[in-house]
Amino acid sequence: MEVSVIYNKKVIPNNVNDDLVNEKIRFKEVLVIDANGEQLGVKLRREALEIAYDQNLDLLCVAPNGVPPVCKVLNYGRYHFEQQKKTKEAKKKQHVTEIKPLRLSPVIDKHDFDTKMRHARKWIEDGMKVKVDMRFRGRLITRLEVGKKIMNSFIEEISDIATVEKKPLLEGNTMSCVLTAKKTK
């Protein structure tokens, strides 16, 4: 969905690829800043474009919502490349934490419990979060205390490397909690 801003009955696109450059600028008057960062004052659009073209540069509207709108004289190709580089770097630095699901049962066997514990430990050591679900099927919903006991023993056994981010909570017929790695100093 593209959101637009209206200024003096002109629609200004709010999309990154729709930068207001050179002939796309439709404002009558603009505040011009030259390539060195000095203000040249309020000029007519035509005069501002002539200043940019005389220097073999482009006119970019950097603040279309300003009164008057602010335009800068610069090399648009280089500016666009720098912007792409910045967004790429910012994307690299983002860290998305993955949440791994793990399902327990109120009638789980000791060996199955240990296997689930090994998986959870490995995932938490790898920096992931673990969402532990316990589904109560059929008549097992009447034995909530057994499920709570197993869930608490799971949390207690993994408490040396993990903390509870979301406490065990029953939602419908599923009890769930989220475990995350302990903060290291």
C-alpha cells in the first residue's frame, strides 16, 4: 500500500524509488541547497533546475513536506547508490531470532523427555528461542496438575542455560511457555 502526502494540491509519493528528482519536482518555489551545503535561498523551480544543470548535477527534493520544500543539488546516481549501500548494511546487522517449537505430552516417557531436553538445549545454545507446547487431548484436560508438573520439571532441568520468557499458560487445550538463553556478562 502506497501512502501519499498532499502539498498545495500536488500528490507526493512516499515510495523509495519515487524520489522527486529534476523534472519530477512540481513545486512552484523551493529552498535550494547547493552541492557544498550552502543555502542559496528560495528560488523558482525553473531557476533551481538551471543551477543544477549548469553544474552537471541533479536537483533532489529532500524535504517535500517543508514550507517551502527543500531541494539539494547533488549527483543523484551517487546518492542513490549510497542509499542502497546503507540499507544493505542495515539489513546485514539485523538479527532475527528464530523460535523453535517443541511439543510435550502429559503422559511423556522418560526417554522421550530426555530427547526433547537435548533438542531444546542444542537450540538454546545456538541462540534460538524454544516454545514448549503441551497439548491436552481428550480426557487428559482433567489432569492439568500432571501437565504442570512435567512442564515445571522441563523448565527446572533447563534452567542452567535458559530463562523463562513467557510463563506456562493454558490457552484452550494447550499449555505453552517460551524459553530463551540466559544473558551472559
